Amino acid sequence: MSLSTETLSKIKKYIVIIFAVIIGSVFLLSLLPDSPIPKVLMSIFKIIQNLDIVTSSIIITILHIIAVPFMIPTTPITIVAGIMFGSVLGTIISTIGCTIGAIIVFFITRFVVLETINEYINKNENLKLMQLIVKENGLIFITLLRVSPVFPFPIINYILPPVVDFIPYAIGTLIGLIPCNFVVVYFSASMTNITEVFSSNGMSGGALTMMIITTVISISLIIGITYYVKSKINELKKNQNKSSSSDECLIPKEEEKEIEEEEEEF
């Protein structure tokens, strides 16, 4: 027995609502001062620390994958990846995990919440302009969005899928995540154990140096890429204003032609 279009539409709406409630609840829960999520993650990290490298790397990758669709900050997981696996392997694991998570979001957006996302974007002029810029610049701009911490990773995950194809989305995400993940992992790799991350007295000179470097790099990226994006948005706004004003000028001319033709007929 086949379901009617109206029934399928209702089912889809219920799925979207349930999905939004779950994601929103988990996201808000992770932001609370006494949130249980960091404690749960800490317990998991301590258990993982005693496992072999293959098992622990798989678990850390899965944690990244799960965190991304639910908009849970992945930085604590990435820090642990640096402590446990070092700079190179930690970067690879965290980047692969976040990329797979973002790919899952791509398909969720395309096939589950597309209408809801489009409705939200249509109400926000800046997001609409950002989508237009992504359409024009494709892979390059997707990569820049992923590199810059000024654009929230979870938000971008849901904004890009309506206007980009899968391949540039996946490649841009993979490439763009590497620099930021490497900085976080390299900083955390100087820690001796997981509990030191949360200790106020445990920061070594090397960790402090890397924190300064991380801050400088992040600020530089934010300033540079934000300037680039703003210039693109302003350029797009100017073009839109020009096109709208030219359209307004064309209307009177067309009316004048019609009047002249009518006068000639008389």
C-alpha cells in the first residue's frame, strides 16, 4: 500500500521536527555551565587512553563523526587526538572524522531538512549572499570557509549543501579542516596526559608557546578571510543594486516606446 504525497510530506515534517529537537537539545546541553557532556567525554577519553592504537583511533574518529551532525564542539575530541596520537596521526584522525560527519550533514540537509534550511536562509540576507558567493567561487570559497574559525563549522555544514555539489563540498571541507585541526592537535600534542588539558597548573612552556602561535594564526585567518568575504558580499550588493537600477530605467523607456507607437497609429 503506497502512501499519498500529503502523508509523506507530513511524515517528513515530523522527522524534521524530531531531528531539530534532538540536535537543538544536545547543542544547548553542551553549552550549559554544568553540562554532563564534557564529563561523559572525559570518562570515555580515560577509557580510550588504555586501549590499543587501532581501537582508540576508530573510537576517536567515530566520536568526531557523531559530534558534527549534533553540533557538539569537536575541539575537546581533537585535543585528545593530539595527546594520544601526536601531531600527524591526530590531525589525520580528527580531519577524517569531521569530514565524514560533515558529509552526513550534507545528505541530511539534502534529503531531510532542505525546505526548512531554505526557508531559514531566505529570511537572512547575509546567508543568501554567502550562498551566491559560494556558487560563483565554488571549491576555493568552500575551503576558505572551512579554514576560518569566524564562520561556525556546524552552521556552514547546513548552509552549503543546498547550493553546492557533493564533490566540491567534500574536497573543500577536507582541505579546509587540515590547517585548523593541525594547529589544535599540535598544541595539544605537547600535553603529557588528558587531565593536563583541564588543569590550570599543568601548562608547559611549549604548550604556552603553541597557544600564542595558535592565537596569532587564528586572528590572521579571521582578519584575512573576513576581509575577503566582506569584499565579496559588498561587490555582490553593488552588482545587485546596479542591475535593479538598470531594470528601473528600462521600464520608462519601454513605456515611452509604447506611447510613441500609439501616437503614430493615431
